[in-house]
Amino acid sequence: MKNQGKMLLIGCVLGAVLGVLIWAYLFLVHQATHLLWVYLPGKTGFKYYPIALCLVGGVLIGLMQKNFGRYPKELEDVMTDYKLNRTVRYDNLYIVALAAFLPLVFGGSIGPEAGLTGLVMGLCCWVGDHIKSMAKEDRSFREMGLSAALALIFVNPLFGLVSPMEYDAEVEIPRARKILTNSASVASATLAYLALRNWLGGGLGIARFSGLRIGPSEWLALVPVALFGCAVGYAYLGVSKLIKAIAKPFAARPVALAIVGGCLLGVTALLFPQMLFSGEAQLFDLRDQWQGMALWLLLFSGFIKFVITEISFESGWRGGKIFPLIFSGVCFGYAVSLAFPVDPTFSLCVVSAILLAMVIRKPLAVSVLLLLCFPLEALIFIVPAAYLGSYIPIPKALRRHNEAKAK
């Protein structure tokens, strides 16, 4: 009982500290982004400012890649490292922090989840290795930190509790003790994070799509919409492989590659500014404006987001891909609803779930994650769609590198 109380206290303190740290990091990202993309353009009035800014970003990111390697790692790679080694490298956290920060503030079409997960796991592993009193509970300590981090990054406490189990097949269904300590960590982290966000601003926020209406049209359209979602998933995997193949010969020249990526992002900023950044903020505009958009524009927006995200990542502007994929899934889902008489929330959740699941291959994690955007009753479609996307065969030529290694 005494040890249980100690772990609960540790979980609460750890969660609160992580809540403050993650909020502070995202607040700095928000302030730097506002400075670079709102304040300075208003002062300069230079027409080609976005191109110049992205070129500067490309130089800085390229130098980081050249001198320190390909950071930050993808979320799945961080989770795989922890699964295999039960630790995450922590002697280079300042490099991970800066490598994750630069693409986010210079307009990369990537999300913050990869860099933040690597940072938090590294911090937890460092504390576990350096505080002797944590030695007996080292693994529990790290898993509490992982749960809190995932809950905050995706503003979804349930995702923080469920996702680590699905990423690690060796983790058994947790006992009540572990559920309690992890829940304490997630709760205190969420409270600290939301308190600071509501008080001082910053942090992440994503649009919600409510008002699900289910009728005969939705049930009749379920199979065709699911097949369309599979086609979207295959299209993304094809784009990913193609851009990876184009970038591979230039991998030994990271500075030049990052500058080319910056130039393409700068041109995109002039022509299609909504395609920059992770897409989580842009979802609010898309939700309000989609009915006035042409069908071709919605399809084009979803596809271009695929392309820009992969160009960002493969040119060294590395980060997470989950938020950009949600943005693309919403674009394609709205296109379905515009073309056929089905409820938009229905088409959004089916297409988004299949797309994410074909990439992540974790149906439970996808189902819980999408509760960030959709109402609870949408699970009737999200869960089967996520399982379909997770288990539909992926041709070897289209498999992502981490899945190919697993095979």
C-alpha cells in the first residue's frame, strides 16, 4: 500500500511536470510561428517572403541533418526503439528538441508528435537511470511518461492509456495498479497542460466534426466509401514510396536536399498556403468552408497534402505525419459527401480511419485517436474501418520501411 501511494504520487508529479514542459515547447513553437509568418511579413511587405523564409529554414535544417543526423525520429521508430531496448537515447535531447522545432516553425507539413515523443521518452529514461529510488519501478516510470506524453500531444487521455499497449505486443493487459498510476499521470498532465493553455494560450487544438446522422443512404454507401478510403490509402503509400525513391540519391547531400525542400515549401506557401504546417489548425477553416469548395479542389487538396508532407519529410523537414493524414482524410471525406448524398461526418470518419490505419497498422490506436475529432457514436463506423485499414494487404513495393522490417 505504501509503495502504491508512492507510485501514485510519482505519477502525478511526473504528469504535471510533463504537462508544463510540453505546453512550454508548443507555446514556443506557436510564438515563433506567429513571429515568422504573421508579424514579420506584415512589417516587410515583401511578396516573396515565404520563399525566402523557407530557404533560410532549409539551410538551418540541412546543417542540422548534416552535423547531427536524421532527427527527429518518427513516432513509430521511437516506440520500436523503446520496445526493443527498453530505453531511448537521451544524451542528445537538445539536438532532438531543435531538430523538431525548426521544421515546425518554418512551415513544414509535419506534426509535433514525433519530436515530442522522443523528447519525453528520453527525459523519462534519463530520470529513471539517474534516480536510484526509481530503479525498481523504472519501466513503470517510463510507461507513465509515455502515456502522459501521448495523451497531451493528441489532446486525448484515452489514447495515452491505450496506444502504448498496442505498439508493444509484449505488454500484457495492465493490472489495476498500473492502470491507476498511468491514469494519475495522464490526469495530472492534462490538467497542467489545459490550465496553462487556457491561461496563456498556445498548445494544440483540433476541429471536431459532430452531428452524425445515420440513415439508409449511409448504410448503402458504407462499402463504396470504404473502398474509396482504401484507394486513398494506397495512393498515399504510392506517393510516399515515389518521393522516397526520388530523394534517396541525394541523401548524402542533406543541406542541398533541405534547401530544395524549403524552396518547394515556399512556392507552396504562395500558391496553396493552407497546405503548410501540420493541418490541425487548418481543419477549422476546412470545416467551415468545404460546402463552397469545388469537388476537384477538395480532391486536389487532399492529394497535395500527401505530396507536400512527404516532400517535407524526405528532404529533412522531419516530424510526425498523423495530423497531415487526418487533414487529407477530411478533404477526401468531404469530397465524397459533396459528390453523393451521404452525411459528411460519416464519410469523414470512414475515410480518415482507413487512411490512418493503412499507415499506422494499429486499429485500436486509430479508433481511440479519432475520438479527438469525431463523436463517440461514430465508433460504429470508425472501429470496423480501422480494422479493415490495418489488415488489408499492402503490396511489398508499397510497404513503409518499419512495416517491411517487421515482416
